[in-house]
Amino acid sequence: MSVETDPSNADAVPTDSETVSARLVLTVLGMCGIVVALMQTLVVPIIPQLPHILNSTPADTSWAVTATLLAAAVITPISGRLGDMFGKKRMLLVSLGLVVLGSAISAAAPSLVLLVIGRALQGASMGAIPLGIAILRDTLPPKKVPGAMAVMSATLGVGGAVGLPIAAVIAQNANWHYLFVTSAVLGLLCLMLVAIVVPESKVLRPGRFDIAGAVGLGIALVALLLPVTKGGTWGWGDRKTLGLLILSAVMFLVWGWWELRRKAPLVDLRISARPQILFTNLASVAVGFAMYGNALTFPQLLMAPTSTGYGLGLSMVTAGLALAPGGLVMMALSPVSARISAWRGPRITLMIGAVVIGGGYVFVYFANSSVLQIVLAGMVIGAGVGLSYAAMPALIMGAVPVTESAAANGLNSLMRSIGTSTSAAIVSVVLAGMTITVGTATIPSLGAFRATFLISVAAAATTVVFAWLIPKRQAA
């Protein structure tokens, strides 16, 4: 039996104490979202040094990134379903505990194997963001929910954007272990704040957990994302790459058949097939692809040697600082997204955000000869991502029962992750395939960067198409 909030108070005016409490809960959950998203870029500054540090090869040390990605993709929808069943705050505390545990293992890791295990545990915490969105829906006064969900959703992009310069500063000025000491301290702080400040949602959907569905989805996702992330290293025609992609297709079919036969599935595919959810999730894949393009290309363009004729010669720290304003704009625009959604509907907000993202890439295609131009382009793209990311939870929440909010948001976050992973694979192939040689270094050419910008414009245009296909909101 599920317990639901009383909708009769939807128009009630919150008291001052309720307003303060809502702000405090949002602040804590927003901090958790940023810390969890920070795990994505935490090791980026030390990737070139990892082979030397751990006495391994670049191909092997790349698992420090791949493990995080795979764990996040597999765990996010599962943690959402567990949150709907057993309590969203409880699962949020588990997610934050994984940040602390993974950070502690990574900080003490004497070998690559332990570092990869720690990074996988850090990635498994990514479910905290959709759980936080669901908690906001369940516990905040109704009028506060749209803006709060917009802010929480934007943390997924903000954490990655601001995390790079922070990680670069730590890596440049201290031993690399302190990256993980810092993330452990932040995770522990979030854990304590959630335990004290965030109330447990009373909205539950008890039932038997679909273990077979979780295992099947995990196998299908790993079989999909592993060749996507490793295809450039293995070769896109390699037997491992093709074999895993075929396995993924087969497992998704088997998993879908299984889920449709379950009374309490891990993912309710019948609800997920509703046009509003289906096209929102497809748009999420496209906007995730478009968002990640600048995270991959802008740092390389900023750090390329000036002798190339187009590179700007910045250090990792300076390049990270140059891109940080994009993350701040992303967060600042999320409340604006909520206002646009209240005025015209989240479908229109998503379309506007995608157009702004595309405009940022068009701008940088023509204007990329100075740091200021790259910073401005990053801010425009960040604004578009802030609008888009903040609109998607509203679209999802408007189409699913309140008892399935965490699972539905988890699936939507998974769609964004698939978009970013695919972007990483395709952009890397383009940058590796169009290069120039400067001294002993091989560097992507200006044409390669511009090609990735056009690909991201196409992804933004695809987002607009999928958003247009989302059914219009019916008048009350």
C-alpha cells in the first residue's frame, strides 16, 4: 500500500518556517548533487600521470574513468526504484556513503585495481541526484517544487563544470591522494547534513525488488557503454566491440520482455512508453550529447600550444577556471527555467534551451581565437544546458505517479548519461582522426574542433525535434 501526499493543499501559502525549511533542504540536496557530479571530473587532471603513478599503461588507467561511468549508469535506475520502495532519504544516505567509501579506498589505493574499485563506488553514488529531485517533489510545498527541481537537476552539469578547476588546483599543488581525501570529506559533510536536515518522504511503493530485471539491465548497459567508451582503443571493427554491442541488443530485448511480464518491474516500460516520457528521455540523450561536446573540446582548445596558430596555451588550472563560469551560469539559469516552464510549459523551456546550446556552438565555430570568446561560448552553452536540464524533471514528474518519481528520474538521468558517453566516443574519434603534429606532440586540428562543434549543433537540433514531439500540456 502506498502513502501519498494530500493534493488538496497545493495552493496553500507556506509559512515562514516552511519557506526556511524548504530553502535549507534544497541547499543541502543541491550541495549533494554538486558533490556527486564532481566525481565525474575528479581524476581528469591526473589522467596523464596515472600510468607513471600506478606503473601501468594508459589503456589500463583509463578504467579509472570508465568504471565510474559504468557504475553510474547501472546503479542510477536501480537506486531510484529502491528509493521508491524503501525510502528516498535512506537510499540517498547509501549513495553518499558510497562516495565516502569509494574516496577512502581511492585515497589509500596502492594499485590500479583498488583505484578502479574506489572509482566505481564513487560512480555508484550518481543516483543521489534523481533521488534528491524525488525528495523535493514529496516534501516541499507544491509551489516551491518546480524551481527546486530545476536547481537540483542543474547540479548534474554544474558539478562537472566547477569540479575540473578545483581538481586541477588540488592536483597541481598537492599529492594526488588529496583529491580523494577532499571528496571523502565533502561526502561525509553531505551525509551528516542529509541525516540532520532532510526529512524522509512518506511516499512509498512497497513491493518485491526485481533482482533479475536489475541484473539484466546492468548487463545490457555495460555491454552497450563499454564498447562505446572503449571503441576508440579497441577499434570499432574489433570483435570485442561488435560482440558486446550485439550482446547489448539481445539483452535489452530479453530485459524488455521480462519487465513487461512483471507486476512490479524495475522500470515500468508501459509508463515509459507514454509519449511525454519517451520523447523527454530521447531528448535527454540528445541534450546530454550536446552538453558534453564542450567539456571535451574546450579544454583541449584552450591548452593547445600557441604555435599551432589556434591554440591558446593555457595550463590545466587556468583552462578549468576559464570554463567555470559556464557552470555558474548553468546554476543561475535553472530558476529562470522554472519560470519559463510555469509560463509556457517545460516542453517550450526544453526547446529554448536546446536552441541556446546550438547557438553557443555556432558562435564558437566562427569565434574561437581568444580566451574570452571561448568563455562566452561556454557561458551560452551553460545557459542552454541549465534551461534544458531543469525542464526535464518537470516533464517526467508531470507524467508519472508520485510513487514512481525516483525510478522515473533515475531512468531520465540514465538517458543523459548515455548521451554524454556517446558524445565522448564520437568526439574522441573525430579529434583523433583529424590531427596535426607540433614538435613531438600530435594535436587535434582546428578543423577537428569545428567538426565537433557542428556535430553538437546537430545534437541540439535533434533535441528540439524530440521536444517538439512531446505532447503539449493540456489546459486545466
